[in-house]
Amino acid sequence: MGERKATVAAEVGLHARPAATFVQTAMKAPMDISVAKVTGGQRVNGKSILQIMALDVRQGETIVITAEGEGAEEVLDQLASIASTP
């Protein structure tokens, strides 16, 4: 199982536009993707905008993104980049 940690850099956290971009990218992947805060670690579906927004990830918080399967490393790199883009 692949895993990436990313510190959320967007001023609004992982909400609104950053969350939509994250989910759109995750939806293109054939595998399951999960996201959790490093602190308080409830895992949610990375392809669900409602679940991502319900995590209430704020600027400066770190998330863990996991995926398993062919192409997971590339997808994880893309998602970590989205999360860490201001």
C-alpha cells in the first residue's frame, strides 16, 4: 500500500476549490484512495467531496493519503502536490 503525507498549504485548507481539484484527480484513478488527518486519524474516501470536506483539514495540517494498486505511486504524488499547493 502506497502512502504520502502532505501539509495542506491552501489558505482555505482542503475545502472548496482545493477539495474539488483533489477529488477530481482521485476519481480518475482506478483504485480506492483514502485520506486521514495525521492527528485524529479517521480515514475517509478520497473520491468523496463530502467526506473530504467533513475532515475539516485546515491550512498547516498534515494529511495521509493512501492508495494501493497499479499506478498508485503516480496518483499519490499528484494528490500530495494538490494538497500542498497554496
